[in-house]
Amino acid sequence: GGRLQQDEELIAQARRMLQDPRAGRLAAEFATQWLHIYQFDAHDEKSPATFPTFADLRGAMHEEFLQFFTDLVQRDGSILELLEADHTFVNDVLAQHYGIPGVTGSEWRRVGGLRPLGRGGILGMAAPLAKQAGASRTSPILRGNWVSEVLLGEKTPKPPKGVPPLPETVPAGLTERQMIELHTADAACAKCHARIDPFGFALEGFDAIGRARQAAVGAPPLDARAKLFDGTEVAGLDGLRSYLATTRREDFVRYFCRKLLGYSLGRAVQLTDEPLLDEMMAALKTDGYRFGVAVEAIVRSPQFRRVRV
């Protein structure tokens, strides 16, 4: 009975820790590193001429994600909310940036009903959208690679040597998308770009600091439709979100489990950990994909006990 008691004790400890206000540290450490927005509030790589509001907003963009993930952990929400949530956390300046009406005052609050406003989940959050963009323009390549590598765990080969970098400003008469399509027509580049760029094209409805875009007067129309590598056609954030949450759900969940396991064990995930990942996946599937289920599976594992011993 000792082992079982120990099991229950560990699980109880883990549950208590997830309810603790300090669970916010998990958001700050694990989740921001996984999503490549670690210390985003100190990251200032936007052109002040093109995006004068960014410097004052980046702290709020970072805080939005911390509040969102901490809340998810504390109420033991589904990890699929990372993709599918209809709510986020804003203060007045961030709400204004997003075009969310009726938010006054600097205190943070939860707002729902974001889908009709073209937001919802991490794909509609300014921090990752801004991080995966250039100083003065969007980058469908960076955003597409982020979706592919960071959300789905696909490995992208390094680009061939000698590929000229894309200009920082888009040539007159072209959109970012058209400039990239010209650049990637080269056969040596096309294979990889066909895998990653369409994910980024689906996010072209957002500018380089995560605002909803309207095509400028006289500019070519915005195009956020994309044909993905497997032939699926998606349109904008809504289309990409539902593709990731349904067709690619298993890949998303498994990679999340892999990242959480690696973080918990403080080491790279190995081949011998695959059965544990299978267990985590099965447990999540039968229990509403609750965050705590993944944590409990890790805490019960011999791998985790060995680290602690």
C-alpha cells in the first residue's frame, strides 16, 4: 500500500500546487518558453516609425498570455482552449489594440465572445503574432514555421545556403504574401515552403503587431486563404484554428505533452518516454483534455520519481 499512498500523496500535492497563485510561474516559465514568447515584454524589435504604439503595448501583450495560461491551469481547463478559446484577458489599452469595445480602466479582466471579432486562442494573441514577424512587416514564413514546429512539433530543415534574405520593406504594388510567393518559386526552396508558408498565409489578417488589418487604399487586397500541404483549404484564423483543433488535434496534443514532460523532467524526451506520452494522450482524451490530467500522468510516472529521488 506504500506505493499507492505515495501516489495519492503526490497527486494531491500536484493538484494543490496547480491551484496555488504561484501557478503563474508555470505560465511564465514553461508555456512562454514552449511558445517562444519568453520575456516578450523585454523584446523590442519593431520599427518605431511603422509601429509607434508597440513599445507601450508589449508589456500588456505578454501579460495577456500569462493571465490566460494561469487561469487555464488554475481552473483545470482543456489544453485545446489554447487553440479554441473564445475568451482572453485584457486591460483598456490591449482591448483598444484588438478592437474589443466597452473595456475601460487599466485593470485586467476576462472578456468572452471573441470569435465574432476574429480573435480567440493563442493564434489570435498579439505576443506570438508580433514575435513571429519582422520589424516593419509580417512574415508568413516565420509564422508558418512557428505553427509547424512549435504547435505541431514538425522539424523544418535549414534553408539551403546562399538564399538571399527577403527585403525588410515590401516592394511597391506587392503584398507580403506576393513577395514571398515570388521568393519561394525556386524549386530548391519550394518543397519546405509548401509545408510551412500556408499556415502563415492564413494569419495574414493580422499585421506585424497583431492588429486586425485592412488593406491600405490602393494596395492589393488582403488574402488570408491558404491551401495547406495536405490539400486542405483554409481561410484566415477561423479556418486554421479549426484545422489544428480537429484534423491535427493528435499532433498538437502530443507535442504539448512532449514539451510539458521535458520541462517536468528537466531533460530531453527520449525514445523510452514514448509509452508515457501514449498514456498521457489516452488519459487526456478520456478526460476532456484537462491540463491537470497531463500533470497527474507525469507525476505518477517512474521517470518523474527518478528525477525527484
